[in-house]
Amino acid sequence: MPPSVKTPHLESMGVDLSRPLVIVDVDEVLGLFMQGFGDFLVGRGLEFRVDRFALFQNIYQPGATEHLDLDEGRKHYEDFFRYGAGDMPLAPGGPEALRALSEIASVVILTNAPGQARLARARWLGRHGMDYPLILNTGPKGPLAAGLVAQGRGPAAFVDDLLPNLNSVAEHAPHVARFQHVADPRLQPLAPAEPDRHTRIDDWDLLRQAIAQAIS
């Protein structure tokens, strides 16, 4: 599958290509997306039930037994990125771990988010001390991640919560160290994993150590 966005030149973004590269997702990796989205929906008179590893299928009218229409759920999702994503809670330990990793590697944020989310997402990252180069993507991340890694001259690591993105990177850039991290404790037992293919670590301090070892 071709990349969904043109691969940016990392050097023009201020990335030191002589260092190892660490590519990190945002939602459920650096931020508690489900918690933030759920709070946003409550403000709109809806319920967000975390009873499956899904998104739109978890949105309900209060007391309803059937989830909200998927198209309506998607509209709330897009509105969240416009109006509510700046209030998303932090994943515990994420900023501190990236700060430590940035001493030995170049850090790039690669997030799947609609275009209108760029400014709010950049502000959220900056406000929490994670003012690293930000790249927005749609669809599987493997092609774009491969294009980014190919620009560097050292080892690389990729962190995401979603198995399809990890599998995509495994396909397009198999030499990259892959780590799965699911920040929300409610989602951790629900998230599909393939530990034989991608290292699963849900604690940021332990993950930082594993990434540092992988790129050393």
C-alpha cells in the first residue's frame, strides 16, 4: 500500500539523522485518548463504554443497548479533534521517557489524526514538554515509517498501540524494533497483541529501557 501522505524530509524538520530514530504514536501511547474522548462525549450527553477494543462501537445514548450509528460516532470523533483533544490526559511516564530517549536518539511523533487536528495536537504535545517533530498520517503506518527510517543512518524503533500499524511496519521496515504500548489500563486486557512479533510493554519506564537497549 502506498504511503497516505508524502514522506517529509526529516532533516528539514530539524531531525539529526546521524542519531538513532524513535518514532512514537500519540493516542493510547502518549495520551489517554479513550479517557479524553469519553469525557468529551459525556459533555454531549452520551455514554462511552470501554467494554471492547473499539471506538465508534463504544458510543451509546444513556441506557441504550445498541451503540450509536457509526457515521454519527465518526462525527463526534472528528469534533473531538477540533474541540476536545487539547484536554486529553497524559499517559503516565510518557513525557519523561521521551525526554530521556531524546538524549540518545532523535524522536519523531507519527500520529493518525484528521488534518484539522494538527494545530491542537502540536499545542498539546508542546504544552506537555513533547515538542518533537510531528507528522500526521492516515491508514497503515508502515510505508511512511519506512520512508522516515530510510533517511537515517542508525537503528530505529517504532511505538504504537494498534496491531495493524505494528504489522504494517513489520512488513515495510522489518529491521525496525517494534514495541506495542497500551496506556489505558481499561484497554490493556482488551487490546489484541502478537508478542512473538512485537514486544508488548505497557509501562513507560520499562519501555524506555527496552527502546534504549534496542537502539544502542
